Amino acid sequence: MSNLEALKKEIVETVKAAGDIQSLEEVRVTALGKKGRVTDLMKTLGTLSPDERKEMGQALNRLKDEISAEIDARASILKAAAMNARLASEKIDVTLTPRPENKGSIHPISQTIEEMITIFADMGFSVAEGPEIEDDFHNFTALNFPPEHPARQMHDTFYLPDVAGKTGDAAKRLLRTHTSTVQVHVMQTQKPPIRVIIPGRTFRSDYDMTHTPMFHQMEGLLIDKAAHMGHLKGCLIEFCKRFFEVDDLPTRFRPSFFPFTEPSAEMDIGCSREKGELKIGAGSSWLEILGCGMVHPNVLKNCGIDPDEYQGFAFGMGIERVAMLKYGIPDLRTFFESDLRWLKHYGFGPLEQPNKALG
């Protein structure tokens, strides 16, 4: 039996000395394989007497089990070490900065919307949103568009299939042609005083350097008992000064016509076109920037607001248009071409914040 103890000690030391799984497998085959040292001893049991065979068999089985346990324990240690080594060699350092050519940019439209929201928020306006698929009432009728108005025609408006089971205006569905539709939703669901701006996508059937079938608008609405045209002018002049970052910005308001405002006006800002370069500020030329006016009494009535008690003003402007003027972008269509070179040139860094300085 002393020989078995010596053999066990020798094999166990060899198992513990194995440095990898392959070496450990060689130790197992040498000890327990078909031609292994323990297996060879098992083959000699037939030459022993019954009592000796019984005693030796039990001892050899114990030896085999003990060696197997040692091998399994060592295998677990080696496998864990191999896995740790692999993880260490294959790890990715996620703290590495990206390559400059893969740097993301904020789209000028997103940046412009954030700038406009920031400025109007300082004036007390909150943001409102509404559906892009509208019915005829919210897009036209509630906003005082007469039935024969050209904007209702197919060549200007994207109409969708009529709603099954309905007739007349109730069946008509369309892609909204302006964000003024959200004004109607707001006035129907909120009690005055109301002060909201409405950024969003709009859709019209047009496409050239200054028009695309889908574009963005920023609508503004204020309803109160004492609002007047002077408040409207002061609000818009302050916005233009801050947005274009020109303190001494000439402005003017020209009479115009919109079905949903009365009186209506278009706002111009001063500019210079000397030597073929457009520069916003003092100059001999003017740029039309937006449309505005006092909310028409019929619109207030259509939305359930008493025009004898409340009045207000509204304004709307194209977000792409003001972005083009501020950042010198010549073609409206390039906003939507998904050209990474264009975005790299005109885009903004993720840490560039809108100008929040007052005055």
C-alpha cells in the first residue's frame, strides 16, 4: 500500500505542476488512460488471491477517484486563468475618443429650433405640439380659409384617402400645410391666457431652391385680454435681434393678408447686399422674414373663445429660411440630402449651446 501512496503523491505533484489544459490532459492519460500507470496496476488484480484482490481493488479505485478529483480541480483553475487571459487581451477601451472623421454633428435645423425655443422661452412662451395628419377643419376651416381658397387645391396640399364611413369635410385627411393647426388644438383645449410656440414639420407640394415638399415652421400664439399689435412687434423685434445677434437691427412691418389674422403684416429686417454679399443689419436692402398679425375674431369663435373678451396675435416663420440666412446656407434642398460632408461643414458640435444671452 505504501507504493500506492507514493504513486499518488507523484501523480498529484505532476497534476499541480501542469501549466495549461494540454499538459494536464497528458498527465491524465499517463495516469488513468488505457496504458496509464493506475490502469496497469488494475490489470494485475487477476494474479492475486481473492482476499488480496478485494483489498487491492478497493485501494486502486480510491486512488483513481482521488487522482480524478485532483485533475478536475486543476482543470477548473486552468480554464479560469485562460478565460481571464483572453478577456484581458481582447478587451476594448470604451473611454477612447472617437476618430475625428467619425465625430457626430448636430443638424442646423435641430440647432436652430433649440435657439428659437431658448429665446421665446425667455419671453414666457412654452412649447406645444400636434399631429402631422390633420382634418380639413383644423387645417383650413377653423383658420378662416374660405371654401374656394387656392391653398385647399390638390396642387398645393397633400390629401390622403378619405376616412371610410364619413362624408364631406369630416372624411378629408391631409398632411398639415402649416403648424397653425396646432393653434386650433391649443385654443380648443386650453383656457386663456395662452402663450405657446409650435415648432414642427409641414408639407406642401413644391420643390426648388427655396421650397421642399417637407419643411419646418415655428408658429407663435398669444391670447390674452390686453394683447395688441405693439406687443406683437416688440416680441418679434426682440426675437430677431437675439437670433441674428445684431443689436441695432432695422425692422419694418408691411401690411399683408392672411385668412386667420386681421390686421396682418409681413416683417422685414434690414440687410446689405454690397459686392454680392448678404449681411444682416444696417443697409439699403430688406429681407422678408415672417408673417404675423392679430388673431382673426372668426378663428377665436371657431375655437370656442369669445372675441369680445379676448384677443391675441400669431406669427409664423420657416425654420430653414432663418437658418439659411443666419448660417449662409444657399440651397434649401441640401438640408435633406443626408450628405455627411455638408453636415460636417454646417453642423454643430454636441457641446455648442444656443445663445442664451438676454438683450
